[in-house]
Amino acid sequence: MTDTEVTIIGGGVHGTHLAIRLLNAGIVDRKRLRICDPDGLLANLRRQCQQCGMTEFRSPLVHHIAIDPFSLRAFARERDRTDELIPTDTGGDRPTVSLFFDHAEWVCEKHNLESLVESTRALSAEVEREGEESDSPEQANVKLINSRPTLSKRRRGIGNPSVRGRFVVSGC
Ligand SMILES: Cc1cc2nc3c(=O)[nH]c(=O)nc-3n(C[C@H](O)[C@H](O)[C@H](O)COP(=O)(O)OP(=O)(O)OC[C@H]3O[C@@H](n4cnc5c(N)ncnc54)[C@H](O)[C@@H]3O)c2cc1C
């Protein structure tokens, strides 16, 4: 387990899933992990779905923020909500938007992700590279997590502090 502070910038689909992965694998202690997002967890996607009047996702039920691919299906079965899994000709039922977000909320609650959220917008990140440059995607990923940027951030109505630590930019 790392003793480094880790900040995930953006609490969208990727940011929340990444936080769960890091916690589940025991890579980061939750005391050293934060997710910064001015809108809160998954709020951006929820708003976009509402704005375009979407009722069901185009992706099949294995696409969600939990680790177990069949977590959403089990969630629907346990709550007698399988009618919200819409069958397709190509196989792979698709969840309704409300089922998707109810499941996502349940997963976030299970991992107490709300307690990690800072309502903050990242304004800039200055990356100081550690180690050798590499073209390999695997190495590049490690490099990003191992980078040590300075993050200027603005809290709503509270000063303008900056944070040093290791950062993962998830989807913003
Ligand atoms: C209507 C709609 C339907 C879709 N349906 C599907 C589908 O069925 N299947 C599929 O695979 N994909 C679908 N997509 C695409 C999918 O939603 C995106 O690929 C996914 O949301 C990307 O996740 P993300 O975490 O990278 O980004 P987002 O989910 O967009 O999250 C980014 C987060 O970063 C935050 N953020 C932004 N800037 C900053 C900053 N400076 N500091 C801090 N936080 C910041 C935002 O508030 C946001 O919460 C759909 C998208 C839309 C809009």
C-alpha cells in the first residue's frame, strides 16, 4: 500500500470506478484518497442523460462502475427490477437510466465514496516527471500516477489552496 496522497480529478464513471479499484486492491488507504469534483459523484453524466431525455443506456448491463461485471444484474434481480433490463437483438440487455444510477449510488454508498469527495475544481496541474520516459502504454500509465503535480484548486467560497500529491486525471 502506498503512503502517497492520491487525488482523482473528476468523479465521473472512470473516477468512481478507479477509486473503487484502488481501495479494493488495497493500493491506497482511504485516508489518503480523495476525489475532487465540483458537481459531486456522477452528477455530470446524470445531468447529460436528463438533458437529452435518455431512458436507457446503449451499453449492455456489464458496463457500470462496480468491479463485478454482473453486479448490476444481481442488483436488479434482488430488487425485482429485471423489467428495467431491456432486451436487445444482439444479446446483452441494457439497463434503464434509473436502474443504472440507482445501482451506481448503491455502489458508491457501499464504498462510502461520498466521504472522499472534495467539491473542488482543478484549475491546473504542473507535472514533475519521475523516472525515465517510456512509450509503452503500461509504463505511461504508471508514470501518470507517479507524477507529482501541484494542483491549484478553488473551493466554493473558501480560499484558494493548492495541493501537492499524486494525481490521476480521470475524465475531465
Ligand atoms: C447521454 C449520454 C449517454 C451515454 N451512454 C453511454 C452508454 O450507453 N455506454 C457507454 O459506454 N457510454 C455512454 N456514454 C458515454 C459515457 O457516459 C462517457 O464515456 C463516460 O461518462 C466518461 O466517463 P468519465 O469519467 O471519463 O467522464 P464524465 O463521466 O464526464 O466525468 C468527468 C467528471 O469530471 C468532472 N470534472 C470536469 N472538470 C473538472 C475539473 N477541472 N476538476 C474537477 N472535476 C472536474 C466533471 O464534473 C465530471 O463529473 C454516454 C454519454 C452521454 C452524455
